[in-house]
Amino acid sequence: MAISADLYSQNTRFDLNVRNATIVQVFDEIERVTDFGFLFKTDQLNMDRLYTLDIKDVNIEKIMDEILDKSQYSYKFIDRTIVVTKIDSNIYQGQNIKVSGKVTDSTGAAIPGVSVIVNGTTNGTITDTDGNYILPNVPVNAILQFSFVGMKTKEIQVAGKTTLNVAMEEEVVGIDEVVAIGYGTKKKRDIIGSIATVKSSELLQTPTSSFTDVLQGRAAGVQVATTSGSPGAEVSIKVRGYHSISSGSSPLWIIDGMPVFGNGSVGLNDGTSARQNMLATLNPNDIESVEILKDAAATAIYGSRGSNGVILVTTKLGKAKEKGSVQVDYSTGISHLAKSMDEFNFVNTKEWFEIADLSFAHSNVPDRIFEIDYALNNLYKSRLTRDEALQINTNWFDYILRTGTYHDVNVAFKQGFEKGSIFSSVSYRNDKGVSVGNDMERISSRINANYSPIDNLVWETRLNVAYTNNYRVKSESYRGLGGSDGTIGGFGMVTRSGIPWFPVYDANDPTGYWNPAAGNYAMASDRDYILDQKQNYRGLGGSSLEYHLPWVKGLSVRTGADFDILHDNSKLWSSALISNDGISYARHQGQTYMSYNFNTYLKYNRTFNDKHNISAVLGTESQRTKNKVSDMQGRSLVGTNQEMGSSSPATMVSMAAYTTGERYLSSFFARADYKFMDKYLVGVSARRDGSSVFDKDYRWGNFYALSAGWIVSDESFFSGLKNTFSLLKLRGSFGQTGNQDIPNDRNLVTISYNSSLRYGENTYSPAGTSYSVGNRAITWETTDSYDFGIDFGLWNNRISGSVAYYLQNVSGLLLAVSTPPSSAIGSIYGNVGRLKNWGYEFNVSTVNIQKSNFSWTTDFNISYNENKIMELTSDMEAAKGSTTFVGGRLGLWQKVDYAGVDPERGVHMLWEYDQTIYGETGEYVRTGRKIPYNYTNGRLSHNQKVHKDKSEIPTFYGGLSNTFKFKGFELNAFFTFSGGNYMFNYSEKEWTIFGIGNKIYKKALLDQSWRPGWTDEQKQNAKYPMIMYESASPYYTQWNSSAIDPNTGLKGYWTNPDINNPVKPTATERYDRANGGTKGQGEGLSKYLEKADYLRLKSVSLGYNLNKQVAGKVGFKAAKIYVSGTNLWTLSGYSGFDPETDDDSEFLPSVKTFSIGANLTF
């Protein structure tokens, strides 16, 4: 119970922000920010309960009602001292009475279905349709608890009263949540830009080496795709689609105010190993929240860097006077490929030779049986006979794949004191990837602190130091020195060329491996003979001072300096024992990325007359970045040394040291927001950027944004719908952002030379071996963004979410424009063309069930995105056969139009397109004729159709999460999905075309490939063409491009000089190998373009939180144990490895992981 307070207690309003605080610490915080004092007995208080409160503009009575259990405590005011006492349990003994009344909301409307219960008993009832209730047998001094979904639970002391009418208040879930924005924070309710938040609890649901993986499906408008299943591999992230054709489309990453080197890779990357994600250096346990800024209202304050979206990462920080605690987190798990290789049903040795023999039987070759030498080139010094090969049956996947494991331990400490706080952590993670030899470890430490040495001054510093050591494995061929070394292997090679009759070991070879110089796949992960290592050292942090000017209410000035220094040591080495010429090789590259950022700005926030609120930011910022690189290659290293070092190699192949990527950015920025009556919102922001990337006459750009919002649900005319709509906010914005993400010096004429000509056997060459011409007039790409959204809450926010539409018009596209061949200067960058990008977003959160011991919540989001090229240069528009054209989408596929298997001759056919029409208009018009897919027809540009309806870029994506809580148990199931795009299944093509016998094949070839002796029906239904040796097709498939088709009069027909002499044919034809391969754009058949839509069970986690009393008995404040799984199930029509990763990359696809872990707090 509470005895009425004096005027001071009724009128004083303040903010209270505590985290994991005991009740005494809450009292201490109230004493710090007000003139109240407390009187209590410590032994009467519950010291085990911890409070986390973030309440704004509240009076003391509201706070006391929030933190005290009214069934156990009462309080009273004596002047400005609050006396807290424990209620005698005998108070409930005595006469019982009947209590009745009516329950209404803040507008006076009746609330049916409210639970009314005597605290500590099972005696209760619910209100009727008019909000009335009657409850008998109520002790005269009992406390009644009133609860309803979407309303704040209210407890009222009966005190002998028989009538209690109650007005309940809305529980505005999340609306007062504070989110990070550019150079500040803001209440979620007041946000009129488009911002999505991913909280720490969501990031930690999925144990991973990089937190960027976990962003997938968590936020509307954010597309995330993994590029490899290797530990720490790059992740592709796009915010609201693509915003440029050739400039970067990756978002700007800002960690604790520092613009950082984000999703990308530093150092040596030869293209044969998975690139490392530099954000993998960040410990996910250190992150408090991730905010994704999507529209111009949110990103324009970042000006030239904001067109691709901005991702703000905020790390954890302690609270002043917070009681010290230590949290220990440990998890471990195992992993393997999400899709088993057994599902592809590859042939064994016996079946392989059956297919090989069929290829000869169907071909114009002298022999009718496949011999070993056809598949082995001169690098294979150790040879086999066919009989020996038939005795071998090697499953290469057993040698290059394993069950991956990981161990992850994190220890975090936080402590508050009188004028500040500290948060620190140290973590270690060790990953042994699914690929044998792919090992990565990360060590990370952090210290975040704040301190107020004097009144109104706050000093804050954040520092993160991390180290990663990544042993990578090759995933395709890397013959860096003229094809003389055997450094090939890994997943990409075995899935293409893992021939089952190749031996693994050879006791007669010094390495113990069979033919290492030719590339033994098992040897490729043996660090005694081949090494690919990346070591990263990163320091990231900064320090700031903020002073609140006491003579100007609401005004403060902040100045800060931040840095991001990343050093990469990359090493490639191969032993002389695996080199065809017996010479070792090494390449060492050291690269140091340095970025420094300085800013100073004023912040102002003040409310006038309880109606007008103004918040503003005004400041300046500058950033400097550069890269220092030292790179050298050598051969004939001393002994078995893996380094060049002081033991110089006999042959220095190349050596260089230089500074690159140097650029400067100077900026001025401002933002002002005005709020009237807490429901009318207007915002404006501006930024002026100057970038060294452009010439001095063009380097400055101005970027503006205007936004407005209206909280309709707060209007008086909306009161009749308050029972349905707890929130309805309309918001819209327009603004400009820029893109400067092009290579340096494109505005200058540059002279280049080849350093390899200065060392080794080559003689010295003059420096000016090549040059490029710059364009002084190039400047920013500019994006005009329009955004309109509706934020809603229904039935007291039991359902809440938002829907948005956006349109982005990009002008001045930075493209490399071709020049006339006579100029001999290649291409020049210029601001040409326009691009349109638009889409829709929808997200919703629902409280499906909310009981005292059980709850079920759902979160769902979906995004749709499209783009269209609106303008190009006249030369680009006139070009024919380009996938980049006015009216087209980005990422279109160009492939030969598949027309099935010819039932008479058993070869792949394509639809022929009219060459004359194509030459005149660039349009693809079928002649109506099917012609064979041979080397000549497949290379004709008019037959290489641009498929305007098939793009590699998804058009929709999203996520679905369901969380169930029952007592201490918590179960979460999270799905992601994506679709609307196509992927070229290069693996399927390789596995089903024989070629020259250097590949592995599907068993389906044996019974689904066209055969001469089949019936007409079988030939009509053949899935694959006739098996034949490359360049040696049977005589009856010969195609004469000059002959006239008697049926159509068109050029090209089946004619062959051997048609009357089939016994000893000499004519040949080349099928399915147009231009030597069909992996890239152009010649490949469209039959391998497959829809890449998928639905994936991304993660499932089951945890149990120990009862705090039980945890306390064993020395913990809190304890949780859990099990989880990732990438557990995928539904997709795509027949390749993974519809999410790029099949062309040849890198390891997604992996399935099972984990177990514990979180302990002391």
C-alpha cells in the first residue's frame, strides 16, 4: 500500500535505466537522479530478483508500483524519504468480502475478458462483455491482480473496499525501445525512417563463426546469402536490392560509430580458396544490437556512402552502479554437408568404364574400348593398366571431407561503479571445417568503458583486438607457375574430376601419394606439401568525450576519434616434391588496411510546453583510408623452407611494395527532427561530402532527405477504434544518397609496369608498359529514394508490424565506357545511365498465446524487389547480345535455348534464331527450326539468347520464426526462404556429358542416355544425349553449316561425306563443348538453368533456463543449457548442391551443424 506523497513526489518526473540490478541498486539509482531517499531493512528485501528497466519520463509512484510486489511490500512517503516495509502474512487472515467493479481502458471503454485474481491464490474470475466482474471470498486486506494481453498488469489493495473500478494502461510493447540511428539514438515510436533491428538474443540463437550469417531472414529488405560452407567465409548482403551496375552494392558497416572494412576480404586471394569474411573477427557475444538503415531518411546523413544501406553494430556496455557479474558461454558442435554426396548417385569404377566404353562404341575412333591413357596427360608419371584400374574403387569424398567440429568459449565481465561502468570479454573459437585441412581459429578480446570524471562530462572508449588464423584448402586448380605444380584439389576438383579408379597412395613416391605433380586431391590438404594460410590481426575501436552544457538545457557536444587497422599475412607455398619440374614455390603478401575517422558534433534534444520536441545534430567528420602492400614470389627455396625470408630463393619471380586504396573523405552533416503533441513528426537531414576519388572540381556532393510521420491512432477521432488499433502510424520520406565505390585514380591518366619483368630470367623493362586514361569529370552516382510505410499494432499490440513500399532512381551510373579501337586506350569511367530499383516489405510479430507458464510468439517478414535499367550510353544501347540493356533487369542469364534431345540422332538440340533480325534489331526471333548443339552453332551470337525472364538475383526473400516458452523451456524454430531467381547448374552439365573421360558421372547416364538400339519410344523419352567421346561423334550426326535444309531452305543440314561409308567413317563433330566450356555466360544450354527457390529450416534451438533459486544454490545467478541445429532441412526444386550458394564457385556448399552449449552467470 502507499500513503499519499507530497507535491514533489507527484510532480517530479525522471528517467530510470538499470540492467540486471538488485532492488537496492534500483533504489541507489533513484537516489542518484532524484532527491528521494530510502529507508528499509535489507533482510526483508528479495535480493535475488534482478531488474532491467528502461523507463522514460515517469513519476516515483509509477516506479514503486513497478518494482514492488504489493502482496509482500508497502511503502509510504515521509517528506522525501520513502519507507519500504514488508507486509505481515497474517494480514490476509480474517473476514472475507465480495468485491465487484468495472475494468476499462485509458479511454473509458470497457474491457471484456480481463483476468481478476486474488494474489497468491487460485480464486479468480474474468470480466464480462461490459467489463464488469464479481469476485466472492476476498480477504479484506488482499491484493487483486488485473491482467490482460496488451495491457500492463495492475495490482490493487482491497483494503476492505467492496467496489473497485480499474482503469488499465496499454503495454506498448517495443514502442519505447531505443534504437540506434546515425549519430544518435531515438525511440522506436518516433522513427519515421525505415530501420530494422536484430537483437543480441537473435544473433546468439545460431552458433556461428560470423554473426553476419545469422542476419539472414531476420529483417525485411535485407538479403543475405552464404558463399561457402567454410568457416569464416564471405557472406553476400544486399539492403533493398542492387543500386548500381558496376559500382559496389554492399552496405556501409559502422561498428560503434566507426565506418569499417566490412563484408569483404583483405589480402591475397587467388580465386581457388574461399574468401575470408573480415567481419568474422568480431565476437558475436559482444554485440548488443544490429540496426539496418534502409531508406534515405535514415541513410542520407551518411551521404555518399549511404545509397546501399547502412548497418550499425552496437557492442555491449555496462551500466553505472551495476552489480558485477561474470558470464561464461561455451558451445561445441559437429557439422557435415547439408546435402549428402550420396544423393547424387555417382558411378563406381566398373560403371565408369561401362560409360567410357559406350563413349567409344558411339564415336568415330579407331579403338572400341576406352584405354587409360586417354584420361591421363603427361603430368601423370606413374601409369596404370586398365586391369589395375578396375581393381581400384576410390571414393574421393572420403579423403577430402570429414565431420567438422567447433569449440567456442566466451567469458564476459561487467561492473558498474559510482560514475561509470566497464564491460570486457575474451573469446576463443576453433573450427575444423568439413573440408579436410580447413582449420580456422579466432581469439578476440574487448574492453568497453565509460566514466564521468566531472558533472556533465562522459568519457567513453571501446576497443576490440582480434586474431584469426585460417588454413584454407584449394577448391579448384591453382597452377600459378605455368602449370608446373600439383596444387589442385578440394571440393571443387573432386566434384568435377574425382575419378574412382585413381589411386590415392603410391609407396614409391617420396610424398607417399600417387602422381602428386598431376594434382592428388588427398595431398592437397597436406601442409607438408602445400600451404594456403591467412593470418589476420585487427584492432578496432575509438574514444569519445561528450559534454552536456549545463547552461543550455538539452545541448551537448561530442567529439570522437576511431580507428580500424587490419593486417593480413597471406602465404602460398608448394613443395618441390609436388612440382612437375622439381622446383618449390612460395608467395608471401603482407597487407595493412588502415582507416581513421574523426568527428565532432552538437546534439540537442528538448521538449517545450509538453507539446513541442526538437532534436538535432550538427557536425563534421573526416575519414582517411589506405592500404600498404608488400608482395613477393620466388622459386627454388632453400631446403624444405616454406618461407623466403633471409634464405633467399634462387629465383625471385616478383617483388613489390606499394601503397594503394588511399582515399580521403571530408563531411559536414546535420539532422533536425520536430515532434508536435507526440503524434506529428517531421525530419530533415543533410550532408555535404568531399571525396578524393573524384577530381577537385567534382568531388563535393550534397545529399538531403525529408521525412514525415503521423501517429493516427493518437487522434481523438480514432478513439472508437482504440480497442482494435493500439498503434497506427503513417510515414514517408524522400532523400538523396550517393555512391563513390569505384577504383581509385579513375580520374587520372596512370602509367603501369609489370614488376615480374624486373627479376629472374627476364631483362629489365622500361616502366611505361601500359597506361589508362582517366576522366576528370566523373562524380557521384546519385540515388533519389522514395519510401512510404505504415506501422501498426492491433489488439493492444498482440499483432504488430509494418508494410512499406520504396522506389529508388539511380542516376549518373559509374560505368566503364568503351572507346573507339583506334584510340588504343580501352575504356574510360563515366557517369552514364539510370537504374530503377523498387520493392515492397512486410513484417509482422504476433503474440499467439500468452499465459503465465506458456507463450507462443511468431515473427514473419517478406520482401519483394525488382530493378530495371532505364538508360545507357548510345553505344551500349546499340550493342547486341548484351545482358545489360535498357528495359532489362540486372543479372540476366545468356544461354543457348535448349530444344531437347534429337530422337533420331541422339544429340542435344537448340532453337535456332533468325540471324538477319538479330543483326538489324538485336531481337531474338526463332526460325522455328531445331538445330544440333555443336561447337559451331553454340558459338553463334544470335543463338546465345538473353533470357529476359531469368535472372540470378532473387526477387523475394524473408524469414519465419516461432518461439515457444513453457516454464523454463524455450523452443525456437526459424525458417528462411528466397526465390524468383535462376541458377546455372554447372555440376549437372559436367556429370552428364562424357567429354574426354576426365570426370565423374552420374549412374543415370547408363539407363537414361540415348542409345542407337533403343525403340522409338525410348529415344523420344531420353533424358540425356548419346554418350560419345568429345570431337568424335558418329558419322550420322555430322552437320554441314553450308548445306541447305531441303525442308526450310535455311542454311545448315545433316550431311556427311561418310554417309554411304559407315564402316570406316572419318568425319567428326564436336558436341557439348562450345568454345571449350559452358560454365560462364553465352554458350551453355538453358536446360541447366534451374529455379533456385527454396525454403530452409535454418535453425532449431531448445534451451532450458534453470530456476533462479536452483541456480543460486549451486553458485549461479542464472544458468541455461541448450541444443541447436542449423541448415537442417531444405525444400527446393534445384538439383545441385545448394540453391543459396553459387554452384559455379566450386566452393564448399552449406553445412549442417548440431550444437550443445551452456550459458552461466556468476
